[in-house]
Amino acid sequence: MSRIVLEQRINAPPAIVYAYLTDADKWRRWQGVAATLDARVGGLFSMVMGNGMNARGAFVELVPERRVVFTWGWVDQPGIPPGSTTVEIDLIADGGETLLVLTHRDVPAEEAASQRMGWTHYLPRLAAAAGGRDPGVDPGPA
């Protein structure tokens, strides 16, 4: 199993970034075309990408303005079944900005490159949206 760790600096305070991780309308601004987020421990996390792939899991931990943890996997991809991996997102205040640290755990080794590519594509889009900019139409990861 692999672990992916990525950092993204966001020109917004943690409270704003946290909202983009827990509110379905805000989530759709930076990733996917549909989302259902029941932001409570045990609540549903579901997001549909522009290509129709559906990621699904459940919220595991929510610490307002500091941390969001949810399980993750693909409904239509056997390599990472729904809820089989864990995404931990820590928000570290730095002046008026936020340092976001994403750790994606328990990723099968053969799926790690595609998961890393996806997060590397989407974290800058999150930074744009949370920072008050329009990330534009999502072309999906290259």
C-alpha cells in the first residue's frame, strides 16, 4: 500500500477552505460535477467526476477549520473500492493563508500514480476557488 502526501498553499483562512471541503455546492466548484456531502462523522461522501466516475466513502473526522478525514474509493473501478482508502486533510493557519496538507492512505501501489495525478490536478483548483478565483471548467486530470 502507498501513502500520498501533498501540500497546497491557499490564499484564504482555514475557515473558508474548510467550507470548500464540507459543503457540496462549494466542492463542485473545484472538483466534479455533482457531490453529496453529509459532513458529520459517518455521513456520506459522494462525488461524481466529469467523466462519470463516482467516488464514495464516509466522513471519519471533522474538526472545524482544522481537519477533514473521509474514506475514498471508486464505485466503478475495482482497483480502489468505495471507502477502501482514507484521505486526511489538515488545514494549518499561516497568517491570512492556509497550508493544506493532504495525506491519502492505503492506496494500492498500482493505483498510486493515478491518485497522485488527480490530487495534483485538483488541489490548485481548490486553492483558486477558496481564494476567490474561478478555477474554470474542469478538463479533468491530464
